[in-house]
Amino acid sequence: MPNANDKNSLDMDRKELIRLKEQCLAQARQYQNQIDLMDKLILSNVSDTLIDKSNRDWKEDFSHENGNYRNNCGKCGNHFYGHKRRVRCKLCSF
Ligand SMILES: [Zn+2]
């Protein structure tokens, strides 16, 4: 019966497509896990290595009276050097 054979081959194609789709999904999940891991590593290293810590300092304040205080940034929480009235590090102020 040609009709039955056509239907069977269609079912086979569909099963094969579903199987291939599952394989793609599994790979996509693996990639997503790797991307998530890279994001974590990038973010955890940013404050220590990628950003020069001294970029947070207000170097132009240093020559002023009270210009070389160790402050904590109200936004990022990192310490920086600058005028004692500064509330944010330089990186967070722009
Ligand atoms: Zn900051």
C-alpha cells in the first residue's frame, strides 16, 4: 500500500526531526551553561583584574586639603581615595 508507506515514512521523518531537535536543544543547553559560567568568571574578575583599582580614585583631589581620604563608594561599595566629601568613586560617578 503506497499510502501506508508514505504515512510511515512521514512518521519516521517526524521522529527523526524530533530526535535532531532534542540533540540541538541539549547542545544549546550546554552552550548556555558555558556562557553562564563565563559570565560569572568575567564578573567575579572585573573588580580585581580588568579594572585598575586606582581608576576609582579622584586624583585631582589629592593636592587639596582633605583631598586624600579613604572613602567607601555609595554605589559599588569599593573604597577609593579622594576628598572626604566624595560619596562615589570615579568609575561610578559618570
Ligand atoms: Zn563606585
